[in-house]
Amino acid sequence: MGLPARDDDDIPFSQLIVDSWTSFARTFDPNPDPNYLSSRGFRNTTAMLESSGKWAPVDVQSPTLKHLMWPSKQVKFDAGQRCALLGLPYDYYEGH
């Protein structure tokens, strides 16, 4: 948008998000292919994926989600606190 970057992480983080979403749109997997990234010189996303690991699939027994920050990380799914605050059961959205 023509605005200056807020800090040195703005552009690498934007690249990670774009690379993850375009990978998902292309392959239904948000983890970009390392060979694809390497062949295009996308070093920022490659470095982040090497340090934070892959975006793990959902495990219903022990749900986690990818916390998209810089650096990104896989974290425990914490919707239980949000559901409690809203007065909804934890599985409210499963049937809706």
C-alpha cells in the first residue's frame, strides 16, 4: 500500500502468509514444497519453515493450530476458553 514496513519482519511474514495460502490453494496443503521455494529463491519462507516446522494436520484427540506470528509455531487449540466466555459448549460449531 506504499506504507513503510513497521519492522524488519513485515516483509518476511507477508511472504510466509502468501506462500502458505497459495500452497493451500494449489495443493490443499498449507506447507509450501521446499523445492518450489528453493527454485524461486524464497529464502524467508524457507527459513521460517525450517525453524517453526510444518503446519500439522488437525488431530481431534489433541487439537492444535498454527499460530501465524513471526516466528510461527504450532500451539494447543484454545477454543475452550473462548466458548466458555461466550457461554457455548466446546463442540458448538461441530453441528452448525
